[in-house]
Amino acid sequence: MSIFSLLFIGLQLIVLPLLSFQSRTSLEEAEEIPPRRALYIQSIIMLTVIGGLAALVDWRESLEIYWFKVPNLKSIFIAVGLYMMGLIVSYFNFKSSQNNEEDKSAILLPAGKNEYLIWVVLCLTAAWSEEYIYRGVLSQLFIHHGMIYILAILLSAVSFAFSHFTQGWLAIPVTFVFALGFQYLYQVSGSLALPIAVHFLYNVSAEGVRRWLIGRSGGI
């Protein structure tokens, strides 16, 4: 295993979860709303750099990762099921956060038209980079070096889940389940195309659910 692969594994399993914990702590202690636009740009750059490192590992290790294959009917049904499940989870998550004054996760979401465009770019960047990193390179790298399939998938899913701790404790088990679902979708469809599409649509639609709930409650 190359030094780049070891650095990549350490980044995903240790550094990013720790950064996520640190970000969550800072968010909970913050008295003012952080500059979201700057956070979005910072996240886009970070995800792109990590995606580039993943591509380097992919190239050096000669991993077999496919970006697109024509989806079969089974994979389409799974994709739709994951998307619908995501919307249901988002509904109850935002519904719960409305009654929790201590939950500051929503302040990271866009609040105006000027923020929405860069936020959509962030959603797209997160979708392709995270699916490529976790469902593609990380899990395949473990398998490539002799780890049994189920352990490789679980380790990748755990890493993915803890890297989303910025969204709160509840995000860890929820994201873990979705990570396994996306991994299964990747296996059934044979490429990253459907996982990326569902991931992106879910991110964007979840914000739509939030705005709908705000409208129903008489918020702005």
C-alpha cells in the first residue's frame, strides 16, 4: 500500500471525523450565525481536494471504480426507495428540530437567494466527492488489500457517518444506514452514477422540506 493510500485512509478514518466533532462543538458554542457563504466555499474546496486525493489513490492502486453504467430496473427501484426514505427522515428530523431551541444545525442552511446558488454547488460537490470517496475508493481500497467485503463496507460506512457529526448525534446512525444503502445501490447498479444522483437530489430536496415546514409554521 502506497503512502498516499495510507494518508487517505488516515484522513477518512481519523482526521475528518475529528474535524467534524470540532465543528459541531464550535457550532454549539457559537453566539452568532457563521458566514455561511464562506463556509460553503471552504467546504467545496475541501471536498474537491479530498476527491482529488481519492483520484490519486484510485490511479496508483488501479482500483476498478465505474462512474456510469446504464441502470437496471432493480437499481432504479432501490434509488427511488432511498430517495423517498431520505425525504421522510428529513421531514421528521426538521420537525423535531423546530421544537428544539438548542439545535443550531439549521443555521448552516441557506437563508437567502445569494446563498442558494453556492449551496447547490456545494450539494453537487458533496454528492460526487463523497460517493466517489466512500462508496468507491475507500471501500474498494480496503477490499483491494485483502479486507473481507462486509468489514470494508462497514468501516467505510462508519467513517462516512462520523464525518457528518456536524449535523448532530442523530445524524450518525441515520447517515450510517444511508451509507449502507448507497453502497448497496452502487453494487446493484454497477457504477457511481445513481448514488451520486440520489445523494444530490436528497440534499436539495431536504432543504425544500425544511422550507415547506417553515412556511407551514408561519416562519420566514
